[in-house]
Amino acid sequence: MPRNNSFYSLVALAMFALPGQVSAEESSQWKSLFNGENLDGWSQNNGTATYRVEGDAIVGKTNEGSPNSFLCTDKLYGDFELQFEVKVDPQLNSGVQIRSQTVGDTPEGRVNGPQVEISLDKMAGYVYGESAGGWMTPDADRKPHDHFIDGEWNQYRVVAVGSQIQTWINGHQVSNLTHEERYKSHPKGFIGLQVHGIGAGQGPYEVRWRNIKLRELTKFTSLYNGKDLSGWKTTGNWLPQEDGSLLIQPRDGESGWTRYDAYLFSEKQYKDFVIDFEYSYPPGGNSGFYFHVGDLKDPVSTGIEIQILDSSKKEGALNSHDHGGVVSTAAAASKNMSRPPGEWNRMVVTCIGSQCQVELNGEQIIDVDLSQTAVKDRPESGYIGFQDHGQPNNIKFRNIRILELNNE
């Protein structure tokens, strides 16, 4: 039957889910870690640096003679995506702790765990083990860069899933680290804002954070194991790569997008969900993400496609066939968020009832009620998949994970 429940009604119902069910509001949305008014939800560990609220920011200020100080969330986090903006005095080194803990679980116990570096020494964004072995990012991988801008607000993004920690600064990926040892010792912990200790006669210096928000990924399920196509079906040339990604490399003579059996489809069907994945296309690369596919022999007519396309050089208005658009509808991306060929794009699609939201590279670009579009009579649930558009579209996918939403 046609889908006519609104997205917001479903979210409201989900908030009253039975124990053990996953609420869309609780699981798929960003949560601000700073309320903009006070430091409720945070506690200071170690050191005597001061923390205050000033405007829309948390400001940390050094205190001469103090060791490193940390303002830490009272809540602990395991797998998550964290975003924040930071500005720091050039003389000061700082960082943000993730999955961290204190010795003895007391405020006096030494803070320890992974730290995402904040500094002006071209090492910002790499991962350091605070009182936990020193640099986690190997020496060979810590290449100097200029992505952190002095005197400006710098946007950080951190994705921690299992033993993998990825970081970006101002849209540039800085680190893609896998560290099994530290994950075993620190699978979850607090988020901490560091004010580094300073020597005698120095300072005072300040560091500022704002727009601190987090989305938990703990309840997401990985759909690709990085090794084989377990859980998927296809006749196409989908090739597991050594780096854990999955490459679609059409064979000689495999051209055209109507070779539906060459698409990669899930063995399982899904209804309401949040799916999160990354992909990298070559110049002109073309693919698509499909969901609610009712007939694998005709996904174009019985499913819904979110366009994956190298639109990085397109100027002017976008349409529904450009990157991030919902094909066969009037839903076009509100902004061109396409990254250049060879770089990794990240798409998050939320589908609850007839409401579909698309986030591309950190910005929401689609919010559409599908029941009001030309695809209103498509199935309410079905298979998910990725398109093989034929030669020469060699596209890599990775970090494919999904959260099913039970809103019954």
C-alpha cells in the first residue's frame, strides 16, 4: 500500500519503543555534547587549567605549573562519529581525547588513551597515545601538512569504528589508522578536551572548541567484511581489495547499466534504516545506491536509487541525476558536495517510512517525502544494492554499515 506516514510521526512513535528496540531519534541523529550555556555533562580530570563558557564556545586556559588538564564527558563512547571546530593560540599544543579513561577511574587518576592532535606544527589530526605509548600513527605515516589554519576555526571530523580511527581537518583526510592493541585496551571511554601543560614563565594561552557533536555508531552492523561477498549476490566483477575496500571493475566488454544481475545486492531485505558508506570514483565515475528493491530483475522500476556520480566539476543548478539526487524524482542535492576523483566520499542515507534523508560528506543535501514523488508506489521494503554501470567505472566502496530501525 502507499506509504503515507510522515517521518516526524515515526520518529515520535520510535521514542516510545519497547526495551531492546532502536529508536530512530536516539540512534541516527547527531547529539550536541555542549549545550551552549554551561558545562553540564562534563567533568575536569587532572591539572588546574580552567574551562569556561564564552559565547558559543568552551574556552580552556592554561595555568602555569599545571600538568595536562582535561575536560571530559561524563558519558563513555565506543564507536562514533565526532565533529567539532577548534581555534588555538599558536604557542599552545592541545588535543581531543577519544575512548579515554583515568587510572583507577578517579579524577586524580592519569588520563590515558587515544588523542587527536591539535597543533600548528603540521602534525594536527594524527593520533597520539596520551600516557598510552606515544604516537599511535606510525612515524612513516605522519607526513607534515598545512590543513590546520592558524587563527581560524578549524573543523575536525573523527570516525572511530572498532580498531579503525579516521580523522579529517577542514575536509581533508589526515589519518586512517588501524590499531588493534589500543582498541583492546580502550574499546570505549570519554571524550576529553585537553589544555596542555606549559613551562615556567609562559602563557597564559587559550584553546577554544565549539559545535561539538557526536553520532553513535555502536549499533551499526557491517555489511561488508572486507574479505569476500558473504551476504551479497552478484554476477558482476566485484573484487575485495587488500585495504579492505571493494572494487567494482567491469570485465572487458561489460558496458551499459541494464545488466542488473551484475549489480551488488544484499541477500537480506530492509525497511527502515540508516546506511553509512564510503566510495571513491575515477573521473566521470558513475554508480548508484539502491534500496527498497522489490524485483532484482528490474531494480530501476521497483526500487529507489540515490545517484553516485562524479559531479565535482559541475557548476550551476543540480538535478536529481547529479551526485546525491534521488533518481526519477525532483529531489536534487541542495549543494554540490562532490569530492574530486580519487578522494573518498561518505554518504549517509536515512529511510524512515516514506521520508528519505541524504547526507553527503558531512552535509544534509536531501530531505524528501517519497510518497509525494513519482516513486510513491515503490515497495516499502526490499533489497539494498550498488550499481555496476559498466566500463570504465572502476569504483571502490568501503566501511558499509547499516542500522535497522524498528519503529513498529
